[in-house]
Amino acid sequence: MSKAENSRIVDQGLKDRAVRGIMWTGVSQITTQLFQFVFIVILARILLPKDFGTVGMALIFTGLISMTNELGLAAAIIQKKDIKENHLSTAFWTGVVVGFLSWGISIIAAPLIASFFRRKILEKIVILISSGFIINSLGVVHKTLLNKNLSFRKISMIEILSVLFYGISTIALSISGFGVWSLVLGYLVSIATEVLLLWYLSKWKPKLIFSISSFKELFSFGINVWLFNFVNYGRENVDYFAIGRYLGATPLGFYTLAYSLANLPRRKLSTIITRVTFPAFSKIQDENERLSKAYLQTTSYISLITFPLLAGLIVVAPEFIRTIYGDKWIPMILTLRLLCIAGMLYSIGTTVGPIYLAKGRPDLQLRIGVVAFVFLAVFVFIGVRLGTNGVAAAVTSYTILSLGIGQYFANGLIGLKMRSFFLSLLPASFGSTVMAILLLGFRLLGSRLINLGNVSMLVLSILAGGLTYVATLKTVGFKEFNKLIEITKEQILLLQRYVASFKNGLMKKEFKRETL
């Protein structure tokens, strides 16, 4: 067999595994997003905005401390080609030790956090919620190995079940009158469920090994990823920090829900892609031409889905909030619209991370992240003077600047021209713009001539927007959109075969049981 033929077979094998990974991660993210949406709608009608804001205050600091749990060793394990047992067990025990230290630090810091936000209840919330550090540390390496080996079917099962347990426990507790504590306890239930399932489904088990040399190998790469995670966490939470400190729990509750809605496509869909692309990109890290092609396809596919969703949400925000969450959430409508613009840019901006890591340049990612964080902090602390809408406008302005800087340096690593990057976004941008314009006209007509109610307007707007977007892209004939449709059909058929195979397996087991 020739070298070229062998390379083609390897490429096809990697592509098939990556596509299957995207399919299973997609199943997980779509299912968990649906569950989370339903759970949050139910909780938003039971609990108050200040309950969400109070837990958001606690998570700002506990989330920061949780960044220490694996010291960037997970990314090092994925990126490193010749990983050994010494590396894995060393990473596991490091995470456990750091988990206990993080728990202790949180307990000490709890009174200070409560005093800073002027919310006495935060002290008890932080102490309880920080126990999740220890639980979470027990599953970090297991999940990393599943990611590295592209075992996304198992990860999908774990994530779906953990979200399901979160929703059931949180709703049950909130109905029983636990209030804000239902959110805290539900969070711990979801973490514990995930760790138990990781241990059950993962073949790897830690050994009593700790190697200083293995730790140094991993940490030399992981230190930059770890520090970047700190910076990135600060960047993603500085708006929560400013609102919680200067505006209070209720405005933070409005902002938290608006931010979550605007970033659902980014956090879910981009997670589908980036979770697969980092290990896949790492396998072709020395081939810039292949990396560039794969990266452009990634950004194009993400934008084709996230852009119309968020553009549509900008238009239908008033009816969406009134119908789904109720009138008490109306003050967040403008905040949501502003954050949707940032969400569109965030959704493609997150794809540069796998490029930096796959090319072994987390140090460059860290330096860019520090500069970006400084800009965002300045923007937010200016915007907070105008309330939550001012913060949302500041975040949107920063996102435009950040995307340009991050993309410029990532392109340089793989020899990609900025023009090619923008062209990859053209189909989604054009289709979403046409959809938004026609949707605005439809809504204007519906409200003035037909006098539609909120529910009717929302349902008809969603249908009209979806049909307009698809019709526009099909009419113009963008090849990226047609390719995405083909891939979707292929994965639906593949999923159907998996389901059929699973059912046949159950039937065979049942037949054997009856025969015996």
C-alpha cells in the first residue's frame, strides 16, 4: 500500500470518528438544551429573579476557585500523543488534592463573599456548593480520556442523565418550598451523577502512582491553559461581578437569565464542535492546509445554525419573554437583545481555542486573553453606570473587538487569510439578515392589521422566520448550507441505525432470557 493511500485511509478514519463524535455530542447538547430550557422555564415561574441572582453571586467565586481543580492537565493529556499510566494517575491525584484545597479556601472565603455582596445567606450557600470541588475532581481524568479517545456516545449518555437528575431534583425541591436552596442542591446532584457515571462507563481506574517527572511534563503545557482558564473565567464573569456588586441580586437575576438564553447556542453548539475539533485538530497539528480547511468548515457550520437562532430571538424577544417566562421577566427584554448580538460573535469566537491548543501555543492564547480581559473590565465598569442594559452594550462592543484580535493571531498560526474567514460566514450572515428584515415586516403587519396575541405572534414568527431562512439559502444555493443538510441527513440515518441496532440487541437478550 502506498504512503498516499495509507494517509487517505487514516484521514477517512479520523473524519468518520470526528463525524460520529459530532453526532453524539449533538444528540447530547440538543437533548440537554431542551431539558435545561424546560427546567429553567418551570423554575423561573416558581422562583424569584433574586434567587437566580443570589446563586449567580456564589458561582462567581466558587467557579473561579474550581479553575484550579485540574491545573490545565486535562488539555495536556489530550494534546500529548504518547500518554502513559504515570501521567494519568499523577493527574488524577493532583486533581483530588487540589479539590480538597479549593474546598478549604472556599470555606474560609465564604464570610468575605457574603460581606462583599451584602447577602448574608451567601455564606452558607458558598460553603455547601463548594463541596462540589471534591466531587468534581474525582471525574476529571475519566472524562478527559473519553474526550481524547473520541468516545462521545458515552459522554452524551452521562451529560443527558446528569441534566435530567438536576432538573428533577431542583424542581421537586423548589415545589417543596426550598427556594434558592433547590438550585444549590440540584447543582450538587448533577455533579455527583456525572462522576458516578464516568466511573461506571470508563475502563480506566487510577493507580497509587504519583510521578514528579510526569507532573512536570503535563504541567509545562497545562500551566498556560490553566492560567488562560483563570483569565477567561474572569472575562466571562466580570459582568456578573459588576452587576452583583453595584446593582444587586434582582438585576443580576434578569441579566443571568438573559445571558444564558443568548449564549445557549454558543455554549451548546460550539461545545459540540470544539469538543471534537481539539482532539481531532491535535492529530493533524503539523498540517496547516488541512487545519485551515477543517477550521473554515467548522466556523461556517456553526454560524449557519447560531446566527439565525439569535437573529430571530432578537426580533421575537418581547413575545418570547412574556409567553415563556411571564411578565415579571419583562425588564430583561432589551438586555437579551443586546446580548444576542454578542452571542452570535461568541459562537464563532470560541472556535479559535482548539487552534491555539492543537498548535501547542496556549502561551499565545493566554497573552491575548489577558489583554482582552483588561478591555472587557474597562468596558463593563463604564457600562454598569447605565444598568444591566449598559453592561450588555459593553459586552457586545467588547466582543466585536475581541473576535478581531483573537482571529488575527489564530489565522497566523495556520496560514489562513482573514478574507477566507469572513467568506465562511457569508451564507449565515446573508440568510439571517434577510430573515430578520422579512420577519420584522411580518410582525408589523400581524400586530397592526391582524392584532395577533403574544402566543400566536410567537408561533407564527418562528415558523415564518425558519421558512424564510431556509428558502433564502436554498434559493441562493450556498454550497456550505447544502453540505450541512447532507451531513445532517447522514447523521440522522446513522442515528436511526444505532437505535435499531440497540433495539435488536435488547430483543436478542430478551429472547435468550426467555429461552433459558
